[in-house]
Amino acid sequence: MTTLLQRIQTDALTISDVINLCGKRQNAADAAGVSRKTIHNWLNGIGEPSFSQGLRLCAASGINPATVAYEPSAHPQQPANHR
């Protein structure tokens, strides 16, 4: 398993890494303009941030967006209450 520092050094960060680098989940939520529940869902594979939300998360965490391996899934899971 690689550490966060190793991923930063090799330009292989995930959106989860970027969220965690924001510090508290509320900081990430505020930066992305979403709720803490949405951050929780993203970290658990339910949905994913839009491109612009990802850019705002990178800015809040001080990470260059080019270092993030952002690959939107073809069919992201939806929260159970989403219809």
C-alpha cells in the first residue's frame, strides 16, 4: 500500500486524497459547495464530484489539479434515496 506522501510524489492522487488534504470534511464540503453527507458519499463510492467541484477541492487543499487521477465512472452509484 502506498502512502499519501508517495502518491503526492508520483502524481497519483485520488479525489479521496484531495478531500482528506482539505482537513475536516466540512472544509472540503464548503470548498466544493456541497454538504458533509455528499463528501461522505463520495468517499464511499456513491456519486462523484463534478469537474468544477474537483477543481475547487484541489484549490482548497493546495493540490495541482494535474496531479489528480480523476476518472469519472461510467455509472456512479446513486444514494439510496435518489430517484
